[in-house]
Amino acid sequence: MSSAQATGRSRLSMPVLGLFTGLAVVQLLNGTVQGYLPPVLPAVGAKLGIDTVGQNRLLATAVLSSVVLIPLISRLGDLYGHRRVLRVSVAVSTAGSLLIAAWPTPATLLVGVVLQGPAIGFFPLMIGIMRSRAPEYNRAGIGMLGGVVMAAVAASGLVGGILSERQPLAGLWVTVPVSALAFGAALLLPESVGPRVGRFHGGSALLLSVGLVGVMLAVSEGPSWGWASVPGLVALFGGVLALVAWALVESRTAHPLVNLRLFRNRGLATVLGIVFCVGFAGLGFVGPNITFLAASPAQVGYGMGLGPQSLALVGLALIGLGAVSSPLAPLVLRRLGARPTLVTGTVLTAVSFVLMALWHDTLAEYMVGLVVLGLATGLFQVVARTLAVEAVAEDHTALAAGLTELCMGLGAATGSAVLAALLAVHPLGTGRYVAMSGYLWCWGVCAGMSGVGLALVLARRGHGTALDTTEAFAGGQRTTLG
């Protein structure tokens, strides 16, 4: 590891500063695509005749698109050039944004959110460029990009909501100018120069896509279909069978889409497991958090009775805290080391849910837990992405980053489904509202999943496979995580 990365005191050269600026502009589109649609969908749905179920299916389709495309885009970047694949991805996402804004109908919105799916795959590709072009600043760059995406999520949701209050369809234009800027920045970025070995396996990609879609459908639609329903079981078992077939194909091909030997890297496998647990808790809790804050104390005896604008401000504050802690993550990682930093992130996440379970009578009390959660989320996401990338060789950089994003998305989707089911089985009175016990269960399960993540960190100690003894690759040099 170079002295610039070790000390963090070197000033950025003009080429590196220009690189970071271009990457940050592209990352703005990533965050904007993630953040602008949920706040505007109710108004857009009312205008276009899309009911609540249809709106939820649009958001679920967006998640499905990104989950399927992340590993494919990441591997394509490692094989054929990160900048080349990034340019294509930005162009496709831009086309989706233009389609949604210029021709808004239920059908074009569905197609548009699918086309916007590659935006979530920008992060792995940009990490690949950074690691190749400025390896000594890799950690700082990941921290910067993490802060940018969270800030963009918050800002785009706020701007979209404001625009849609006056004209429902106006909020759909939020991504268009950002897309134009991102496409221009992508054209100016340098190409990565790392080794490229292998080829793209189309059959393996198809099996992986079918498997992920099946499992995600079963998880996301389980509460509405019924966990034991025929469609849910078909989707689940079909997805699992496709993933098993994919693993068999991958193990026998000379050019696997995802080298399964990567999972023998116990440092990477541990990080991915922790990412799933914290994604389950930190991101899966978004829905229950909103419904709890919106609940009227006069009607149900709990909640804060917040309206749309107040909910937006709380959400903005939560994401803003993550945007603040993200750039600080490389400093914490350098000072504490890998294992203590992961312990800190998982402990803070668990503590935040314990605080919510204990203090939720007033908004001020409840915000204490949310503040801790926001800070922990920003810190953990950057650290996890950094360690995952540093645990593999350079020719698998984008893939490792993509697997991290995939596990985070799967954790969030699973958490959302499980927590929604917990709320559903704790009705209040006639069942129109949720009993307080449902939220207590949600906070407890989220704290428990964070504890599982903590256990994964601690379980490696003393067995020769600890994170602090895992060899990693950073800037072409073997380094030690810790």
C-alpha cells in the first residue's frame, strides 16, 4: 500500500481530482435514479390511473432489474473495460429516464424503470476505474462516492416531491438533466488498464438471471401472494433450481461468469454475509419506519402522526447523516483496522434498533435511534465495499463490488418482506391498523440480524481466516486487512 493511502495526507493531483469529479457526476445519476421515483409515484399514479398495487409493482420491478443486472454489468466491466461498459450503462439509463419523462404511461414507466436498472451497477464499474487509475486513493474514492450517492438519493426525492406537488408528472423530469451531465462525464473518464482474462458466458448469465428473478419474486411478493401460495412456491423453487444449475455450469466452465472460487476467500465471504445482515436490518426497515412515523397516536395509541412533508424531512435527515459518515469511513478504517471497524458498524446498527424499541414515545426520543442508524449505515456501506474490493485481485474488482451491491439488495428485499409479514400478523382490532407489538418485533428482529452480522465478524478470530489476516490486493500490492 502506498504512503498516500496509508497516511491520507497527500494532496490530490489534478488528474486524480478530475477523475474523482467525473466519477462523482456519474454517481449523481445513480443516486437520483434510486431516490426520485418513490416520492412522486403517488401523484403520478393518481394522474395515470396506476393504483397502489401497481405503484408497488413498479418499484419492485426497478429493484428486480438492478439485482439482475449488477453481476452481469460488473463482470462485463472486468472483461471488456469498465469505462466502455459504464458508457453503455449510462446511455441505457438515460434512455429510460427520457422515456419515462417524455412519454409517461403505465407501460412506458414499466419499461423505463427496467432501462434505468444499470444505474445501480455504476458503482462497481467506477471502483474498477479508480483502482486501476488511482489505487492509492481507492478508499477515499469509495468514501466519496458513497457520500455522493446518499446525498443524491435525498436531494432527488425532495426535488421530485416538490415538483410533483404542483404538476404530478413534472417530478419525472428530475433524472433527465442529471443523465445528460452523467453521460458527458462518462465520455471524459479514462479507461481502466488492469488485466482482462476470460470471456462472457451467455448461458450462465441466463441461469443466474432466472434464478435471481425467481427468488426475488418469491421474497418480494410473498406477503401479497401468500408464503405458501402456488405462484410463490413456483417462483422460489424455480429460482433455487436455476441457481443450482448456474452453480453447476459455473464449476465446469473454463470461463465462469462468477468465479465460485471467490467464495473460498473467507474475507470476502464474511464481508458479503455481513452486508446481507446489515442490508436486511438497515435498508429493510425503511417501510416499517415510515408507517410508524405516520401512525396517528389518537387512532392507534402510538406513532408520531407525521404528514408527507415531515416524513420527507426525516428521511432527508436520515440519508444526510449517512452522507456525512460515508466520507469519514476511510479515516475510521485506517485508524481502527478492518475488524474493529466492522464490529463498530454492526454494533451501532444493533444499538440503533434497541434504542428505537426502548425510546419511541416522542419524536425526539425516536430520532436518537434513527441518528445512530443513519451514521452507522453510511459508515458500514463504504467500509464493506472497500474491504470486498481489497479482498480480490484487480481483474475481479468490479465483480467483487457488484457482489457486495447484490448482497445488500437481497438483504434489503428479504428484510422488507419479512418485516412486512411481521406487521401483517400483528393486527390491531379489525386489522386495519398494526398493533404496537408488530413494531416491537420488527425492531427486535433487526437488532438480531445486526447481531448475526457481528457474530460473523467475531467467528473468524483465531481460526487462521480472520479478516485481520486475510490477504488483499490494493493497487497491485498484497496488503493486510486490519
